[in-house]
Amino acid sequence: MGGQIPSVRRRQQKEELREIAREVRAVYDELAHRPVTRACELRTECCHFKLTGRTPFLTKGEALVAARALKATGRKALPDRADGACPLLAEETGRCLIYNDRPFGCRTHFCKAAGGPYHRSEVADLIHTLEKIGAEWKEARPLAAAVELALEEIS
């Protein structure tokens, strides 16, 4: 009977993670339906953090979604990128490993070729919603650190 308690906790944790993922994806869906024209397909300029000097910061909910998407690719850890590019940008293909589950910052980035940045006023409500999802983190964290922490949590 003692073995049931950890399995019950594990099932509860998995359900909580699924709920967080649903809530984060709902924010991403809401963003996709906003009337701002974007043309981001296969543009990776913003993925080269060392060159741009900009790194997306993720909330816990976003990090959990990204970590689950990374695990779905068969990976258990973030790939190393010595060139300073996003670790989620596959060197061999030049594509995002988790494009459909990419973080909010990647969806609203600054790239002029993709349509320029969203104005904060256009997405502030969505940012606040993301901050409330999985609110155990007091602040967002840089992409790699956030995803690594989330990978530990879901392992």
C-alpha cells in the first residue's frame, strides 16, 4: 500500500503538468488569433542569441511546455551550442526543434523581417496570464536555464 502514495502523487503531478501545458497553449492560440501580421517561418536571425544580444526569458509554464516538446523529439537534454545560438535550433537543419511549442518570446520577437516586435501593450494581458501559470517561479528565466530546470522536473 505504501507504493501507491508515490504513484498517486506522480499521477497528480503529470495531470498538473498537462493542465499547465493546456493553459500555456491557450495563450499561444490567443496570440495566433490577434490581428498582427507575422511571417516567421524559417527565419532564424533571432535564434542567434550571441549575435543579437537577446535571449528569451521563459515563465515556468512555458519552460514546462518547451521541455515536454523537447522530450517528444527523443532528447533528454538541451543540445550544446558553442556558437551562442538557441539550443533548440537544430544545427543540422536550421529549424527549431520545438517550433509548434516555441516560447512566447520567440513568437513575439523583434525580427523586422518577420514583422517586427509586438508592442507590449498588444500582448501585456497574455504576458500576465503566462506569469500566473505555474507561478512557483518568482520571475522568468533565460531560455536554456528555464528548460533545463523544467526537464529535471518532468523527468
